[in-house]
Amino acid sequence: MNDQTFSLQPFPSTKSLPNLKIVGNIARNGNKLAIRYMLEGDLKEIAIAPLSNTPSRKHELWKDTCFEFFVSIKDSLRYWEFNLSPAGHWNVYHFDGYRQGMQEETAFTILPFNVQNQAEGLALALDVDLDKIVLAEQAIEVSITTVIKHRDGEVTYWALTHRGVEADFHLQDSFIVKL
């Protein structure tokens, strides 16, 4: 099993950010991927949708507070974008190359994950079987990201690393977690 902890950094901006911290861990055991996020800090300034009684697949979750990660097969241009809303909504997209050929990934018909409001912050946990998109023996590269929407409507972008002149989660040289 390969288990790594992470801490996300905001894309540099002139906006003063509330006291936030996004940390977690990611692990791969065979072809099971487990990712845990913890959003800590002054959450009253963050727009966080309440947990839905009927979570479902939804488009454009990245327009609001959304936990994301990107998975590519080592040495391949193809990749997948996973979107997880604190409300429980989700989506997975497949790309043929950098921002090319975006399609909803139909291999996933459900993506159950757990969201908990805790005293120290908001916790989100997902366990997903990658068998539908990746072979267990294939090495993968992952980028871990989060979009934070503030109550004033301002959006900030958080990632392990920011390699572009603008916040761009799709840049494959930012897929720095090797599993």
C-alpha cells in the first residue's frame, strides 16, 4: 500500500484569504484508491452547500466549493477528473488530452463518499475502485485540488502545486503524486 499525506496551497492572489488549511491523505491498495480531505479554519466565511438527502451526479460542481482530484495513467495523455461536493453531489469526467475530449465517465454510476462536519472542520472521505478505468498494475499519477467559494462570491483555487501562470488543475506536470 502506498499512503501519502498532503497539504494544499492556494494559488497566489491579492485577495486576503481566511485562515484556512486543507490537508489529507491518499492511498492506493491494489486498485482501491482512498482519499481523505480535511478543511480546517474559519469556515463561516466559506460557502458550503448543506448535505443533500439525495446526492446525485451533477455538472459544474467546480463553480462552488468542491474537492477534486485528477488521475492519469503514467506516460499517458488521458486523465480523469473527480469532483466531490460537500453536499454529496459528484461527477467524473474523462479527457483524451489536456482539456480535450471532455466526457462524463460512464464507468461510474455512483460515487458514494462521506462528508462530516466536525468540530475542527469539514472532513470528506472517498474510497473508489479504479478497476473500471485503470488496471491494477498500471502506475498512476494524481493531482489533488480544491475549489473554495467564499460567501462574497470570490473563488480561490488550492492544489499541491501550481505550475501555470493561472490556476489550472489540468496541467499534467502538476500530477505529482505517484501511486
